Amino acid sequence: METDRTYLLPFKGLSLGKHTFSWQLGKDFFSGFEESEITDGCIDVSLLLEKKADLLTLDFHLKGYAVVMCDRCLDDVSIPVDYTASLFVKFGEETYEASDELLVLSYEEHELDVAQYLYEYAHLALPYKRVHPIGEDGEPTCNKEMMTYLKAHLVQTEKE
Ligand SMILES: [Zn+2]
């Protein structure tokens, strides 16, 4: 199987200093992850990578929108995304994730695949509740049929 090199950062070959990268995440990207809650969307990612002698700092900014299932009516809903995250990369004898923000890479590594990070950041950017916004009439702009059905048949809703 051919590996997708789109999200690989060839940091060994970069000079010391700052470098910028950009990607656009959409349907194709998220469909590559089986567990993805995001089914579609358009998220512009910019990455500022600073390479120092023994440290990489990566500052990500994700901006755009993600399409997920509405918690209330189960239709698709577009959620605005505006999220920043930082990742620090140090080097050691072996590769391991020291924390959410610190990755240790083995000295033998020469590139870093950030696809998994971009996937996680996009999901972290989502609010806890993902629902259609309230319309001008004060009612949620949800799927009308589903809302009518719920009103007629929903007996009890657990309070969070
Ligand atoms: Zn809805």
C-alpha cells in the first residue's frame, strides 16, 4: 500500500528557523479515518514550524467548518471551526508520546506524519453540543419532520 505523503513533514531536510505549511481538510481526509465524526467540511490548516538544534515547535491553526451529525435531529450540520494547538517535538532514544503536547522522536526519524494530529485537532475543535442554530422564529433550524416526530413521541429527555 502506498502511504499518503501529503501530511509528512520532512524536518531533517529543513534548515534551522521558521517554515510554514498549509493543507485543506475535507471529505477525503476525514473518510480515511473509520471513527471520524466529521463527514465533510472545509478546514484550512496553517502550520508554523520552528526548527531549533534540538527541538521543533509546531503551531497549528485550523479554520473553516466541519460537517457532523446534529445531536438533536441527526441531519448534517456545519459547525464553524477555529482552533489553535501547539506541539513540541524533542529527540531521544525512542519514539513515544510524552503528553498531548510533547512528542519524543527517535534520533533515526527524519520525517513526521501530522495527519493523526490534524484529525484529533479538528475533533477537539468541535463544541460539546453539535446542533443546528436557533432560527429567527426562535425555533431550532433542525429537520422539521424529525422535530415534529420527537415532539409527538419523545416522552422524557435526560437532563445533562
Ligand atoms: Zn438539527
